[in-house]
Amino acid sequence: MTKRAIAGGAVGLALVLGLAGCTNPYDPAQRAVGGGLLGAATGAAIGAAAGGGHGAALGAAIGGGAGLLGGIATTPPPPPYYPPQAYYPPPPGYYGGYGAPAPGSYAPPPGSYPPPPGAGVPPPELSR
């Protein structure tokens, strides 16, 4: 094999694998086209091996038709629809929720650190 043939095969393989992710396995039309192409290629290979040029054409036609019908017949049903799940945050004041706990709902255990300076002092009123 030459480098040119290997490079062409690598590019073709990259294109096939790149486009393989662009399919919908639940669409009967896409599965029919894919099955028809695979069936035609397989039928042509077998027909060429068994009967030469005319056998390849006949094998491609028969394999393509069988692959088309097989692709349609084997389409699975789509998965059930699940509505999007919403996130509900915990209520305010709840541990880990938004905001601080309600005043008086938490008292530090005895002997813990003293409160920081200015804690519990109301903020100064701003003059207008």
C-alpha cells in the first residue's frame, strides 16, 4: 500500500467516525438510509465475490433493499419524555440556604468564642 492510499483511508475513516455522532437512533428515515447503505455495500461485496460485475450490481440492489427494510423495522421507540427538573432552593434561614438565620434562632454553645466587636449593635442611622 502506498502512503497516498493509507492517507485517503485515514481521511475517509475520520469522516465516517466524525459523522457517526450526527445521527438520531430513533428516526426511522435515518436508520433506513444507514441500513440501505450498509446492505448495499455488503451485497455488492458478496455479489462481486460470487458472480463478478453483474453479481455485484444485483447484490447491491438486493442488499440495499434488505438493509432499508431492516433499518426501518428495527427502529426503537423513543425514550419517554421527562419534564425538566426544577431546582428549589431551601427556605431563607435554613442551614445552607440563602441569608443568615433568623435573629435568636442560633446561640453559640457556652464557652465558645466571644462575639466580634460591634456584633449586635444596630447600624448607625444615615442622615439625609
